[in-house]
Amino acid sequence: MIAKIYENVIVKNTDKGLGVFAVRNFHKGEVVIIGRRVELLTERTLYSLQIDFNLHAELDAPGRLINHSCNPNTGIRNNQFGGYNFIALFDISEGEEITWDYETTEYVFISVFQCLCNSSNCRGRLRGFSFHPVEIRHKYGEFIADYLKI
């Protein structure tokens, strides 16, 4: 794929497939990407995100193309478009890959099991929010799917 530029980010090939990268600096708390729902589903797909226990949403690009990290630079927040906003958890530099923790939306993860993030605190495999220890749940605070805030 030839790189594709969106507002504030660019999608390009990486060794993990497609990735989303900042084309400018972002400050902690700033919305990096607004993910808008394009389809509501009752079953998962390769690119869907869980939005309730039995509902999934496919987001528009570039939201659906953001890679996972066990040490992400964005967290998610439900938005008015039926999807998720990706919010900077700390300052993000131009050129940095935008990442989020897939387990902050997926209650039980069933599509990608082996983690490829290579972060220093990589969990090795993705299992889902229901398997997170309390300290990881608290790490993200408000930046998890609303349906998981029970």
C-alpha cells in the first residue's frame, strides 16, 4: 500500500502490516483520531471493535488500522459517532506510531492472540479485558470502553 494521509496521521506499511503514524506532535489529553462507526455488527470481524457485550463496530479508517501495544500512547473513549476517540495518554511526537491496547475494548479476545508490540512490558498474548489484573484496569482509568466500566 502506498502511504495514505488523513487529518493529523498517515497510514503506511510496517513490519506488522499497516500502521498509523503522527504527522504532527500531540499533547497529553488531545484527541488524536476520531473513530466513526461505519457498521454495527453482532459478531466480530478482523477489524471490528467491541462496543458492548454482544455488539461490535467497524470504524472508518484510520481508526480501524491502529495497531495494538501493551504500552500504548492512546486510550479510547466512546464518542457520539458510535465509535471511539483515541486520546493521547502522554505527549506523542511527530513520526511516532499511534497505538492503543486492544484489551480496553474486547471483553474476551478471540482474533489475535500473540502480541507483536515488543514493548518492555509486553504481556505476550492478548486475552481480553476480563483477564486484566486490577492494576492494569486502573492504569487506563477512564480510557476503556463504557460497557466495561461496570
